[in-house]
Amino acid sequence: MGVAAGPIRVVVAKPGLDGHDRGAKVIARALRDAGMEVIYTGLHQTPEQIVDTAIQEDADAIGLSILSGAHNTLFAAVIDLLKERDAEDILVFGGGIIPEADIAPLKEKGVAEIFTPGATTQSIVDWVRANVRQPAGA
């Protein structure tokens, strides 16, 4: 991405068969209200669709929300596809029902941060601002 102008762009996605998207919508709105551009992909997205969207939208980050238990497989697939498509500069973070024991291995695979139940929207906004590229003039 380099030093891009304009607000931080985040794709918020619900990969896999998980049909619960309230948390993803809350996070998407919080990021939007904080001045970021948010592209919400909707339910039942494949890793390929998510990565395609992030690249097409020139996203700075991808936020994944998973409650289905498929986080190890789906997060890894998104990270691998970003590497294959030479888009490793797109930061991946996520949240949902993710066991504590799975967090360190996910981070080792390349997931930048995991937010579990109880994380505040403000803490997520603050993390994105601190860890995703800063808009010009910031």
C-alpha cells in the first residue's frame, strides 16, 4: 500500500458458514464512525472472495469475524491467499469465539491481532489506528 492518502480502508468479512453477523456489523459501524472507510462483505464469504475484495478495494486491513469454530482454517486461508497474491501489506485481524489456546498459533501464522468477547469497540478502533497505516497528515 505504501503511504496512501485518505482514511484507513478496512474490509470487514464473515468467512465460512457462520450466519451470525451482529458483531461484525457493530465493528464495521464503530470503524466507520471513527472516520475509516469500511467495506462489509456480508455473510458466507470464501477466503478467495474476501481477498479479492480487499485487493480490489485497495484495503489497508481485513477484519474477520468468526463464531463457527473454523477460525484456524479460514484465517490461515486468507493469510495464504494474501501471500500468493503479493498483498501481504494488507493487515489481518479478527475476532469472535476463539479459544485462548488458538490465539498464539494464529498470530504465528500472520494474524496481527485477535479480539475476543468483551473487547470494546473503542479498543478495536484504537488498535486499528495504532497498527494500520496512518492517513496522510496524521
